[in-house]
Amino acid sequence: MDKIDALQKMINEANNIVFFGGAGVSTASGIKDFRSKDGLYSLKTKYPAEYMLSSEMFFKHTSEFYDYYKENLNCLDVKPNIVHKYLKELEECGKLKAIITQNIDGLHSKAGSKNVLELHGTVFKNHCLKCGKEFSAEYVFNAKGIPLCDECHGIIKPDVVLYGESLPDSFIQAQEFILKADMLIVAGTSLTVQPASSLVNLFRGKFLVMINKTKTPSDGTFDLVINDSLKDVFEKLKATF
């Protein structure tokens, strides 16, 4: 039995699947990941990428933060790919109970998935630091310079988890879903970012699967490891779903 057939068999047998995804899930949509040789962290910037997307950068160098943010994280016109679409169908048939994502691009919701836990927030939610008014991603990305509130002129902050900030309540929800799951599919992540990656250690179910283009330090702990393009893997699953 090849690995795709083995994965399909696990999905067929499971009834409480949780999907945990990272940046690699969105690369087929044209969004750069972070740590690959062509990723966001490979770009030459004034400060390291981690600092460019840090809370300290936002508050101390707001203008430079937004220059970087708008240039590199604008996903307004990006469309969901086969991975997002497959997961939406898996949710609709009742097998997939939750999608836990480290991505902030909102593509799972765009694809129509309902139960999406965004561990690092989303670019599609923004709020004024002064009065709390909420703003769309379009308002922020289309603003000239620092986006300001149209009522009180306060600075608008994206509802994304910057380096140095705490994870939202969705992290607790993610823990609860993983503890109940009989299958956990981890995809498009090297599991090097804490504390999100520690979620995998909570799994007590039957099938633990890793799908990632390259090998990860955690591969030895999985029941099934597929090192291949997520697009290729999920296109094959789509054909037999």
C-alpha cells in the first residue's frame, strides 16, 4: 500500500479528525512561507523578520512595521487552493471537527470552512488602539502610511499575534479538540514554533500524520509521514474522496 492509500484508509476509518496546518498550506495559493530558502525570512531587511513582525517593532517603529506588513502580508486577492477546498468538504461530511492554523491569511474561511481556530489571528480583523473601532483588511492595506481610525485618528493594529504577544483563546480550544481527536493531520509546518507546536504532544488518538514538503525533526513520532507537495497529496486525495 502506498502512502496516499494509507492516508485515505486512515481518513475513511476516522470519525473525529483535526487538521493542524502551517505556512506550507498556503504556498500553493502563492503566499510565501517563512523558513524555506525562498521564504519571508530569507529577504534582506533592516531588522530580522522576527523583529519586523514583533510587538516592539509595531509600537516603536510603526511606519516601518506597516511598510513591511503591507508589502509582505497582503493576501486580499489570494484564493484558496486544493488543500483548503478539500478540508471544507471533509468538514461538510462530518469527519473534520476543527482546523487549527498558524496562518493569518484567512484562506480556510474563504474556502467555506466553519470551525477554524486561528492561533496567530488574521489580517482580516483590525482595531483602533484608541477607541476600539474595527476595520477591514481592505481599509488597512489600502491606507497610505500608518492606517488611522476615521473617527478618533488613533492607530489601527491588525489582530494578528506579533512576536512577543500571547496566543489568543483559540489556543485553549485547539487543545480541547486535539485531546478528543481520533486522527490528527499535521501539514505544512516544521513544528519549530512554540507553543503552537506543543499541541501535537497532546494527541492521544489512533492516527497521527505528518504531510510536509521536507523532513522535520519530529517525523519519527508520526504513524505516517509524507514528504511531498501538499498540493500533489491533496489532489490525489480529492480524486478518491
